[in-house]
Amino acid sequence: MRILQILPELNVGGVETGVVDLAKELVKNGYHSVVISNGGSLVAKLTLRGTKHYRLPVHKKSPFTILRMISKVANVIEKEKIEIVHARSRVPAWIGYFAARRKGVSFITTAHGYYNNYFFSRVMGWGKRVIVPSRAIGRHMIKDFKVPPQKVVLIPRGVDLDKFTLLNNFTKGEIPASRDLTESNFNPLSFSQKSGVATIGLIGRITPGKGHLDFIKAVARVVREIPQLKVLIVGDVAPRKEKYRDEIDLLVKRFGLSRYVHFLSWQKDIPKVLSQLDVLVAPSTIPEAFGRVIIEAQASGVPVIATNVGGIVDIIEDRQNGILIPPREPAKMAEAIIELIKNKQLAFSLAQKAREKVEKEFSLTGMFKKTLELYQEVSSQKKILIIKLGALGDLILAVPSLRAIRKEFPHQHISLLTDERVYGIIYQCPYLSEIIVYQRKGKGKIIRILKLARRLRQEDFDIGIDLQNNWQSHLILYLSKIYKRYGYNRKGGFLLSDKVDYFHPRGASKEVLPPVKHQLRLLNLLNINQIDERLELWTSPEEERYIEDFLRQEWIGREQKIIAINLFAKWETKNWDLENLSQLATKLMKLYSARIVLIGESRYRRKSEKFQSLLKARIVNAVGKTNLGELVYLLKRCELLVTPDSAAMHIAAAVGTPFVALFGPTEPRSHLPPTEKFRVIKKNLPCSPCYRHNCLTKKCMRRIKVDDVLTAVKEIMSDER
């Protein structure tokens, strides 16, 4: 696996240390590790361990620089054959996101802290997965940035347990008061200290959120009771926070603490600093994303006192493996420090349990294992969106394609976007992981498309397959930010990334393919070159019981022959004359001693009742009395179906029921389902196929005679015997 991490710089800090640690583990385990940053003091350490580093100004917020960096990072992705881009900060995330999309690789982020809810910060929630170091940051990303919970992955930061070892047996020495501890050559371990001197410390960048002022106020209380005290404040001043450092110095002098409090610049060897401490204090006043120094101290056997803010509460259980205090309360902080210094048994117990928890939950090995599992999941598992909004018959004809896609991608998440009106025919399909229902008809189409696209963007689909193939479905795929978008080059085909030419049956000079083979041309783009053309549909036990009860109420037993007649198609130009249908029904009842069952949508109920009045014999009117699943089972119970060009013939083919189809304005070769149990009746005219919804003459349908249909029925019934 080939991983690219991208962050602003590689100077000292928790994020930077985490990147270096992860890169080290990737290389150690045989993976290709690449890091892009603006450079820094940790680059030498990174490259020495085998990670390749590219220095680029990915920290600059200038829009022109960001645009330039997208191309440069995309080139690195291509050159290094990167599979996953892992962004660690906002500006690099913007660059990494668009570079990853340009090259079609996966993109993930790690949210290392709390972000203001501005548009610029939203990119941190755009990863296929969003790693968070604590539950607090996870809640922040879900609540403030609307990141779907299923995309958020908790992976706490890890500590190198070989580097941060238990340091119980060490000799402490006194630091001379005259020594300037800010000198660059100062080594906190190079001085001897009188026994009985307690050492407490605060390690972190000097910035108001770290709570230094509260810490100094607490120290002023502690020295009254424990005068033998040494205080180490370790860390550099954050940019533009020099005045805050001056405030700390002023407070130290005001309380007369200069001989107790020693400031150290950032130390490369934190384990040595921790070896000097009896207690670590983390007095943050604002929510911390995690608190790396806390687990480093706990790994070293140093008891910790911390404020109960942000991700800290994921690490410390109060008085179980540390002590939690409210923020901005120096008095309670002082009480906790005094208690731990005086109560050695409590301090040892907390340190011991803390080390156990670190080993179990916060080891570098554990962090790497979870991160690698996430990389493997993102790399291997693709999310596929198939669009087939309707109509009903077309959706049934798409079942072989659904089956072929599942066969090609057996372990991937496959979703189908379809019209709510046809959901009932496909909801039990075993080839789908999920069905997304869309209200296709109605007012406000553009608004509905935009809302749908927003929802689909949150799902992070990798592949979109457009079996609908119109401007609406192409636009949905494009707005959903799906990188690979497959479809036919028609009606907005420029919105697709991969496309094939569309053959329309009205084009006399163009090839006419059966519908399933027509779809196979599109699937060829996904390396699917063979397809099982069988149609399938599925019914529930409840739907089957409903139909059996319905037929019993109509005095139709198991041995009774049933012939279904579908009176109406949606287009008026497809429909046969009702008088002809009534003559046909009468002859079929006499010829086969069969019961006639009328099927159709509820909107045709009045017309079906009119048809009933034309017949003297009793027929069963099921028009509008079944849902789609029940209709499937009803047709399965029939010996034969007579229908115009409509979805009913596709249902019949899927359940193995023979049918006679009457075609007029449409081309049979483009719409017939793949089955051998059928007959087609069509009168070829110069104007056919016209695909018109309205026609004054309807010659193509009027030329079909009752005897034509009856002959076709006899042929099929004879074949079935």
C-alpha cells in the first residue's frame, strides 16, 4: 500500500510527531510512505527512517498557491503511485482533496482539533473517513460539520512504549537557583538534587489555552505547604503570544516564585524531562483534542492532574488513573498537587493504572494497527452507486446488470438510487447493499436534485453507474462528487467521466440491441464482458399469502387456470381497443375454461369496471388491489399474460409466465425481456416505431385483430403442454 501524508510543516508538535511515528511504522511493515510538508526540524528524522519527503509550500493560504499546489501534489500522487492521501490540516486538506480527486485516489482526513464552523474548515469533513483522536472531537465533527457518524473513526494518538518507559528508579538532584535554565545547553538531568524536593511540570506550547496563569496561581498555593518544590514549564512561545509569556513572567515575580519556577524551551528528549517529574499538570482552559503529553507521562509512570475538558476525559478516569479538576480553578488544582505529592501510595496507584490503560488503548502499535486497518478498508472497499429511477419495466430489465455488478464486486457496498414508486419491485434484491429512494416526480425538481446530491456526497461513493441515462441522472452523479461516472453519451453526457455511444431504436441506420445487451455495452467499461440475461424478482411470504387469500375469495383454487389481461399501458398509443379485449377474454374463457384476472394500476380502476360491463361472464378485477410485490406473485400464479408493451411483460418474464405482447409505437427488440416464452404481435408500418405518446389514428394498434392474438395464445399454450 502506498500512503501520502500531507501537513503544513514538520517542526516539533503533537501532529508532527504523530506523522513521523506513523511513517516509521508504515516503512517498518513494508509499506510505501510519502510525506509532503513545508519542511522542518523533523524531516531528517523522517527520511532517515525510509520515508520519502517532498518539500512544498502547502501551508500557505493564498488561493493562487493552493491552486498551484494542487497540480504539484497531483504529480506526486501519480509519480509515487499513491493509493491514499491522508490530510492532517486544513490548507493541506484543500490541496490534497482536489489532487486526490484529479487522480482518482482515496482521500481521508484527521481532525486534530476544534475548528471554527467556517466554510474553509469544512474540508476536514470531506474525507472518505474522518479520523478523530477523541470522542469529543468526533462529536464536534458530527454536530458542527454534519459529518455522518459512520464516516467518523476514533483512533487515539499512540505513544512509543519502548521510548516512554517506566522510570521509577532514578536519582534526582537539585537545580542550582543561579543557573539560567533558558540556556540552549541546559540539560535537566545533569544536576543533582537534594532528596525530598518535589518536581511538578507543565509541558506544552506557551499559549493562553494551556492554562499557564492558573498553574502559576496554583503553584503559589502549593509552595506555602510544600516549600521544597521545583516547577518546570517546558515549551516554546506560540507565534504572536509573546505578551502572554510576559504575563506569566509578571505573575511569577508577583507571587515571588522565581526560585521555584524554571522555563525550558522545547526539549527534544521529553522522556528525560518526564523522568524529573513527580507530577505532570495539564491545566488547559479550552477543550483539548487529545493530550499527547498526558499519555507520554502516564507511559513513563508519572501521575497526571488535568482539567476535565475535551478529549482529556477519554484518557483520564477521575481518581482511577489520574485526577480531573475543573478548568480555571487554581485552588482545586493546588489541592490535587499537594495530595499527590504527600500521598505516595495514591500517586503510585494512579500511575500504575494509567500505564496499564496506555498499554491497552494508547500504544503506538495499537494506533498503527487501527490506522492500517482503516487504510486497507478504504483502499479495498469501494462504494458503488447505480442509478435506475424508472420506469418499472426498465428497472426489472436492469436486474441482470445488478447481478453482474455484484459478481464483479462481490465485497463492495452497492447502492441503488430509484424512484419511490418502483421501490416495491426491487426492495428484496439480494445483489444490493442499500436502496436509496428518490421522489422523481413533482414540483421543485431542481431543489430536490440539489438536496439529493448533498445526501449522496456524504456517502462518498467511488463509482457511479448511470443505467437511467438522462440529463437528470447525469447531473445527480456529477453533483454527488463521484469521481468515476459511467453512462451513455446522451443528454448531458459531458457530465460523465467514462461513456459509450447511445443507440436509439428510432435511428434506422443504427444497431438495435436487446435491452440487457444494450446495458452490457456500458458495463464493458467496468471490465464486465459477460452477463446472465435471466430476469429475477422476489416476493415476501406476506405478499404470497395476500394473493392466495385474494384468489380463494374469488373461488379460484390451485388447479384453476388463470389468464391475466393487462388492459392499459401508460401511453395511450400502446393500448388496444377494449372491445377487442372483451372478445378475446370471452373466447379464452370458453377455450381453456380459464378465469380471467384483470391487472393494472389503481388509476385505471374505473376503466376496468367499464371493461367488466362488456362481458357477461364473471372475471376477477385485481386492478389497483395489489402492490408491486403482490402483482409479481399474482402473475407467477397465472398460465398466461396478454399485455401491451408495459412492465407487466417484464414481470411475467421474471417469474416464468408466458406472455403475448401487443406492440405499436415502440420497437420490440429494444424492450422485450430476455425469455423464450412469449409471442409478439406487431403490424409494421412506415411510421413505426414512432415513440409518440399521442396519435390520431393509432393504425399500428387497430390493425391487430382478435384472431391474431388468439392464434398467438394457442401457440404458447400448445408449447406449454
